[in-house]
Amino acid sequence: MIQTKGYATDSPEAKFHPWAFERRDVGPHDILIDIEYAGICHSDIHAAKNEWEAMMPTTYPLVPGHEIVGRVSQVGDAVTKFKVGDVAGIGCFVDSCRECPPCKEGYQQFCQKMAAYTYSGTYMDRVTPTYGGYSDKYVIDENYALKVTSDGDLAGVAPLMCAGITTYSPLRRFGAGPGKNVGIVGLGGLGHMGVKLAAAMGANVTVFSTSPSKEADAKALGAHNFVVTKDPANLESLAGTFDLILDTVSADHDVNMYINLLGVRGTLVVIGVPPNPNVVHSFGLIFGNKSIAGSLIGGIPETQEMLDFCAKHDIKSDVEVIKPDYIETAYDRTVRSDVRYRFVIDMKNA
Ligand SMILES: [Zn+2]
Ligand SMILES: [Zn+2]
């Protein structure tokens, strides 16, 4: 077994502490990644505090982290995709059944036997717990690791593994590109990636935000327009003008106001999870053949496509790099949206 140093929490109220555990030995198809950076995703916070107990109860001790980047330090005999020294990434899952229709089609996140999530889950033996990227090593089958070819500092690459693919996938699926009007609701960890990616795809990008103070940032990230949503008058002239709107907001809000902004056959994609159900007015959808869609991360092929796109267009997340002893504070600040735009834990010096 491989001795691993991680940072764990033992209950919803507990604090993170250093924790030693073991990962499996490197098998024929495995690679060992020496983790350099792990992003802090809002899901980590929900898991640490067991806030999604009804859907996915947290298994403690919990080592979160599914935005992982590091260097390959060992490869199994049968590995072909990686060699020692390569930069590799890990996203939200580390294995799946490989046989069901979603797995075969490359949508492993929807594995019918349930994928092995990167933390707070089990491997496909359904016994061995998974521990995430707030740790110094990860052993993973090469088919579930991503190749990273981005140049330079890797801290900004880590958040691509979740925030990047979460926004890239619906932008591609609904045709963001030249001549398309794309709206991004909320300028946080997801929203800032959505702006960068949609702009790089050639779309005309508008940010919708409640904070007028974010306008300069939005434009610097690549947005062409910025709309403060607190005043409904700002939205009236935009009715019927958007092809696609990504709604990243996880607080309760009225989606009908965004449906109204869609043009004929436009789509509103929800990727945030507000606590309460939304009430949708059917007339708003019917008049204009409009759609509401959801989207969850991406499978391995599309995640790799996203990473290659980001390498080509030099896209990374804007990050604040922290040490592990700052995790608690970083969680508090993330909950307050006091980060531009993602905390990343430096695991190579931890
Ligand atoms: Zn995430
Ligand atoms: Zn499957």
C-alpha cells in the first residue's frame, strides 16, 4: 500500500486536520499522481458539512477535493497514455462500470451502477472508500485520468477539472460560438469559467450579476456586456435576445426572468442547485419553443476535449493559492463569495 498524507474532517462541525491513510499499490493499468494542487469546489463544502445528506450522505473521515492536478511519478506495466513526469488531472470520478450504455458512450458521470466518485464514495468494489485531492498522492486507472498540456503554473488548471467542465459541456452542447448571444448568470467559480470559455468559443457574452462591483472583472474575463439584475428595468430591452443562458446561481431566484430573455428556441441551462424548487410558467416556455436543461460535469472524452481547448486558448481559472491550514477560512470566504474566483490548495509543499 502507498502511504498518503491528507487533510480530513470527521464530522459536519469538525475542523480539518492532517490525516495519514493508504492508497492501493499501482496496478498494471494505474498511475500514481503526486498531487500539486487541489481546488476548493463548493461541493467540497456541502460534503464537509453533510448538507446534501438526503441525496448523498457524507462518509467520514472525509478528504474532499475533485479538482486535482499533479505529476505522474509511477506507471503500471500496461499503461500507455502516461509516462513518468507527465502532468495529469483528476475530476469528480475515478472509475465506473465501463459496461453500461452511458459508460460506453463516454458519459461515465451517469454510470448506471454509479461512478466511483473521487471522494466520499467507494471504488467499484463498493467497499473501499475513496479519499479526494486534499492529499499528496492519488492512484487512478489511466483511463480515468486526464492529460494536461497547459504551459506554466498549474494552480489555475486544477479548477478546470470541475468548474471548467461544468461550464464547457453545456456551452458546447447548445452551440455557443460566433454569432450567438450567451448569458452567464452569476460571476463566481463557475460563472468566471463560463465567461472565459464562451468568449474563447467566439460567442457574444453577457454577465448577469447582482453586484455592480463585478463589472470590471467581468469585462476583464472576456464578457462583452454586464447587466445588474437588481433593477428589472435593465432586463426589459433584452427580452428575446439570448440563444443560451447558463444559470450558475445556487441561491433561490426566479428563473422565469431569464426564460423571458431567451429568443426563439433558446435554452436556459441550470448548473447551480438552489435549495428550493423553481416555479416555471409554462407560457414562457411555449411561446418561443424554449427549453430548460440541466448539466452535470462531463465524461472523460469531453473533459479531455475541454482541457485541450483550454491549453490551446491559454485558459485557466483565476485562483488564490492557499496552504492546508487555511481550508477553514477558505470555506467561510467561499460561502460569502469572497474569492476571485477559486481557492486552490498547494499540496506539493503541504
Ligand atoms: Zn466540484
Ligand atoms: Zn457504467
